[in-house]
Amino acid sequence: MLLLNDVRVLDFGRFIAGPFCGALLGDLGADVIRVEKTSGSEDRFTSPVTENGDGSAYMQLNRNKRGLTLNPKKPNGQIILKKLIESADVVIANLPPDTLASMGLDYENLRKIKPDIILTTSTAFGSEGPYGRRVGFDGVAQAMSGNMYLTGHENEPMRNYFPYVDFTTASLNAMATLAAIIHKMKTGEGQHVQGALLASAITIANGTLIEQQQLNNNRTATGNRGQTSAPVDAFQTKDGWILVQVVGDPLYARWAALMGEDQWITDPKYANDEVRGNNSADISQRMQEWTGQRTTTEAIESLEAARIPCGEVLSPQAALDNEQVAAMNFLTPTDYPGLAKPAAVARMPIDFSAINTAIRHRAPILGEHTNEILDSLGFTSQDIESFRKEGSI
């Protein structure tokens, strides 16, 4: 079953927060049309892997979509845009408000064309406040949420390599868009759904922010070592690294038994998660002594036998080769023009018993479905050729 097979989405998104929202809706069966400028959007070419320069992230973020090129600044481009909006249920755009308005994609203009339209947008800082007109990326939100300050080391704030804020924002926007679709089904009303990178980052950081607000404890970065329980850290083995994460008294008791030393239970410094977090350096030191005497395989086998959460620190290639990753059938070999071999594209990371969310088709090459889509909107082949000569598509 394709849940959203009667929903059309126009995806004007760029980079991650917009396109991944569209990809999730496409996974659920929506007809998602990725709209790009005629030369291709910038995010198409990030981290190129094909002969034509198309990028790796583009392939992930634009699966299950059709592709159309459009220059809305041309007179006929505006005509095409209006027809597209009339045919759509949802418009996605992660663009600043003034850019949306200049393209005719602000909510007031869209409502004039399609009164029940749903507009889903994401900005860096939201539309209000002193930063409402500023631009930003994932890393800026990481920096301003407290995450960078507490990641890395005390005098060296560190950004997460992977853009978790973008993906969080996109996922929340997809959920919110589904809520807006349900609202429309019940009331006939469209609406403007607005997400913001900083809001997503603050949401993830909220527990720590509440703690700071209430206790004024002024935490500082401690690398990989956790601060609210222990042992939580990365540990070197004879031949690699592992991550161990112990939270709660039952897990800690199993860890202490594995160490075989009574003081880890009897000493008041280790009586609960809070004080163990305060004395985590001691616990990490003991754990490092233990892991340093073992290979990665030996350490993980012993920890798993004690039911203590742990995992290898894997390189990207090792993650691709990992037997559990393979067993999940999560990375889908996907052909794409210009690739030396099929790309390992991640499908929706949720399994449903009754809804099909498989990758039905790869990301589109530039303008791949332009003629097909314009034909469905009632334009003739002569119209389409004229649009192309004019530079509208």
C-alpha cells in the first residue's frame, strides 16, 4: 500500500532539510516533484560521485521523486509555476522568507492560487525575532544550541560531522506535514507549517538546558566521556576502538561484576548515575585498562555476554561491510547514470507491516521528467519546446 499515492508535493528544497522531508513523503507514496533551476541546484553537485558530477547526498535525499527544471523568473516560467501549484497539495521550501516571496512561493501568494495548499518551510532561526532574516546551516544551529560547546574538549568546541539538525528538522517537518494533510482531510483547510534548524537543535538539547536553568551547573566538554553516568566513553583496544554506554544501576552492577572489584559497588562515589557521572574519569580509566588488554572482538564478546551496550567504532567502509548493516537490508543497491556501481542508498529507516516504503525509483537526473510533468498539466509538445528555447525549463 502507498499511503500518500493521491498527494502531490512540489519540492523546492535545497541541501537537506527540505529535500529529506520530501523524500520521506515520497517514501510514503506521494508524487514528489523536485523542482530545480535549469542548470541544476547547488545541492545536486555536493560530494560528486558520478561522471556528470551528481553528488552522493543528492541520491539519498531525492529518491522516490520526479525531476523538473524551471526558471520562474521567465514569463512562461510563472505560467508553469502557477499550473504546478494548482495541481499540488503540498509545497516544500527551505528558503529564507524574502527568497520565497521573490519566487512567488510565500504562503499568501500560494493561497491565492490554491486556497487549500499546505506550505512546509524550514529556516535557520524561524521567521520572528532579531535573527528572523538571517541565513544559516546545520552547523550554525549546532553552535547556538550548546551542542558544540559540550562536544569535543573544553577549549575546542567541535561540530558533529553528520548534520543531525538538518535531518531532525526534515523528519519533524514530514511528521508535521502529515498532520497538516490530516487536518485538511477533516476541515478542507490548508496551512503554513514552519520548522527551524535552531528550534530542532534546542529541542535535542532541551534536557541539558533545563538542567542548566535549574542548577546553574555550567558543564564543559569532556570529549567522548559521559557526564551523567559511567562508564560512557570510547575505549582503545589492542586493535581498534569501542564505545561503551552504561546507564542505570542494573547495567552498572553488571559492569562492576565484569571488573571483579568490590569498590565499584561499595564506594559511595559510585552509588548512582549522578555521582558516577561526577567521577566518570576514574571509571573510564579502569575501563580503559580492561579494554587495553583485549582485542576489539574479545572486549565486545565479554561485554555482550554481560549484556552491556557496546559497539565497534567503524570507519565508513567498515560500516558498509558490517554484517548487521547487511542483515537489516537497509541500504538498497540503486543504479544511477554515471555511477561505476550501484549506490548504497538508505531507504526510510522504519519498517511497516502494511505500508510500502521501498525505494521505487532512483533520484532523477536533471530535468528527467520535465516533459512528462508538463504534458500532464496540459501543455503541448510545441509549448514545451518553446519553453525550452526561452529558458523557462
